[in-house]
Amino acid sequence: MRGGFSALLRLYYVQAAWNYERMLGIGMGFAAGPLLEELRLADPSRHAEAVARSTDFFNANPNLAGLALGALARAEHDRVPGTAIARLRTALSGPLGALGDRLFWAGVVPALSGLALAAVALGLGWRAALALVLGYGVIRALTARWALATGWAEGVQVGAAIGKSWLPRSAERAGV
């Protein structure tokens, strides 16, 4: 996956251009740039269409947006018709939002916060806050890396890959 590292770094900024009209769409377009660069040289008209499509409406949990980013960029490289790519984008929004919200906002963040509060109560002070931030950062980085690589590897079959992965089971456990 050429441009993967740059796209991975750009995923951290996917919310920077959040707005009510396109939600994460502009950020997804920014993150997709490095993954679509090869298309610019190979097929400039396809590249222009792909860039425009990459900024369309997208609303999901930003921590799992890499799954959609990788799958959509791969679909562009595989010359999947634009209408099918738009349907895939729409189909991924809801499940990635639900899984990500349950895993991160109902699981990881409260668990790390509880651990940090317990650590503060035990006298660790600012070290507990630092551990919370670092712990979340490591989990976020590993998840983003896995998500982008899985999305790219699976392309339009990413839905089946998500279903077979650790993600649904972890989100279910985290919500409890």
C-alpha cells in the first residue's frame, strides 16, 4: 500500500474539518490523498473523480475510519464503479460508528479513566493522567494501523472481514 504511512498519520486529523454537511468527509478526503496518488499518474480523470468521491459525506467513529479509508481507496485502485464505491461508503458509516462508539466511548475511555482515577486515589497524581493519555494513544495507534491495513487488504469485502475480526466481540465486551 503506497502512501500508507502518510494516510495513517492523516487519520489523526480526520476530525479537523468536521462539519454538519459532510461530517468526517473532508477529513477522509485529506487522509485518502496519499493512497490515491498513484491514480494521478496512471489515470488523471479517475484520480479527479476519486478525490471528489473521497470527500463525500461520511459519519463514523474516527477511531475506525481507517477501515473505510483503506477499503474505499482500494476500491478506487481496483476500478470499482463510482456508484458501488458510494454505496460501500454509506454502508460502512453506521456499523463503524456503532462499533467504534461502543468500543472506545463506552469501553476503552471509561476503563482507562477509571484506572487513572484509582491511580490518583493511590497517590500517583499526574502520572496517572499521563498513563491515561499514553494508554489511549497506544490503543488508538494500534487500532488505526490494523484498520487501515485491513481495509486496504480486503477492499470491497471489508464488511465480511470486520465480522470475522476481533472488533465485534471486543465492542460487545467493552459495552458491558
